[in-house]
Amino acid sequence: MAKRSSGDFTSILGWMLLPQLAASYLLKTVHWILLRVAPRAVPHPKTPRYALHQRMSYVFVIAAYLLYTLWSTEQNLGANYYHILGLRPDDFSASQLRRNFRRLSLALHPDKNPGGEQQFILVQHAYNVLADPLTRFVYNHAGEAAVMCQTCKTVSDYMLAAIPRRLAVYLTYVMGSVAMQVFRIGKYGTYWRYIAIGTFAALELAMMTRTTDPVLIRVLLWMAPHRTSFEMSQILQQVMICFFIALNQIGPQFIPQEKNVNTVALAKQLLAITRNTTAEIQGKAERLAGFYKDTGLERLASESFESELQLGMTIGTSHKFREEYIDRLNAERSQIALK
């Protein structure tokens, strides 16, 4: 478990620090090669084509690091009980299990192998778990921790004891996702993140409560026959975490977030337009009123510009309208200040 925790911490630290640095060095290396092979293919900095090269190098690094993280996750799982006894989970017999156990127990016995007591105890424990069909099923579907239950007698007892612990893992994922939303971290794929958490929780629950594995687990076991169903679910969890980390790394490169400052500029522009419209219409009406003064046509001029004056009052001279835009402008400024 310590090895797994250390691997997870290293993976998270790597996701935080490596992609930007590696993408920068990758882009420099590629451009250095292109300068000597095809100089015209190297774009100038601060051009759209150069920005595209930056995005593509970043995506390549993220994809490569994602594959590495999944590979390291599989490696960090370590040897399971089947591997310790030299067996394949999907292809072994009771006689082969006993034969391998005798051979290993003789080779690792403390009388013949001083200092190897822990290995000898591990082999004995692995044999005891796999020799019993009940504990073997529990080990395959719920992991090593579930087998440690001292009061469990049936499969239902083992699974009922293990389910709360497994669901607590997914509850931690949900709480972490909520915290990311509160602190505005990982804005991309929020909806699908919750869907994925629920899907993987249902998958593991189905795996623990049914005698046959779900189709997805069976396909993965066909690809990696040396792993158990529970171990495949652990790898799938890491796939889920890595996928959403990668999505939040790659997403901003192709879907830039909308900046609130543009909204503020738009509000300022609209407010200026309404003020100009107000001044223009009112000034025009005043000039015409002065021109037709004492001619007896004041009423005609007033009627002809009545609709235009009403429009000016509606979009420019209304105090309520201006107050609404000022409130909106102040709200946008406050949001930017908070960030």
C-alpha cells in the first residue's frame, strides 16, 4: 500500500509540474530539427501557426504522460497471490496450486532460508486464500483487504463488509470534485466527471455482488490475464482520474475560457452608445424646435419626431436603464477583483 500511495503522489506531482516544461522542451527540439531540415516549416513566434505548434506539442506530452501513468499504475499494483504462487487466475487446477505451494514452501522454509520468514508467511497466506473457493472469490472481486474480515462466514458477509469501504473511495472522489468546483479548478468536463464516478461505482458494485464479471472487466482480463477483477477496477479508477486530469490540461489549449473583461468592455460600449444616442436625438429635436419656432409648425415637428424621441428616452435617457447597466458593470468588476 505504501508503494501505491507513493506512486499516486508522484503521479499527481508529475501532472502538476511536467507537462508545461516537457512541452516547451519538445517544441524547441522539434523546431531545432526543422530549422536544419525544412526552415520554412518553422513559424515565427506570436503567430497563429506557432500557437498551433505549441498546442500540439502540449497535447502530445499529455497523451504520452497519460499512457506512462497508466503503465506505472499497473506496475505499482505489484504481485498478487496468483503471481506469488506462479499461477494464472483464469487457468489453474487444485493439484497445480498444491504442487506450487509445496515447492515454494520447501524453498522458503526458515530452516533452509534464514531471514525469509516473511516470504514464507506470505506464501502460506496466499495458498490459504486461493485454496478456499469462498475466499478466492472474495479476493478476486473485492481485494486483499476484504479477505481480512475475521467475522465473515459467507460471500454476502464479506461483500457487505467491503462495500462501505469501497463506496467511501468514490465518496472521496465526489468530495474532491465538489472542492474543485468551489475553488474553480478543473472546469472542463465537470458534468462527465460526475457521470464517470457514478458509472465506475456502479461497475464495482456489480462486480462485487454478482458471480460473473461485467463485460468490460472480462474484456480487460482477456487483455491482462495475470490480473484479478478487483485489480482491473483499480486500474480503471486510475484511468478515470488521469483522463479528467488530462482533459483539464488539454481543454484550455483548444477551448479558451471566456474572459469576463470582454463583458465589461461590452457593457461600457453599450452604455456609451446609449448616451450618444440620447444626446444625438435630443440635440436634433432641440435644433428642429428652434428652427420651427414662431412658424406655427411646432406641433407638426413635435409629432414627426415623437417616436424618435420616445426611442431615445427608452434606450438612452431612462434612469432605470442606466442604473441597470451601471449595476451590471460594477458586478463584472467585482468578479474580476475577486479573481
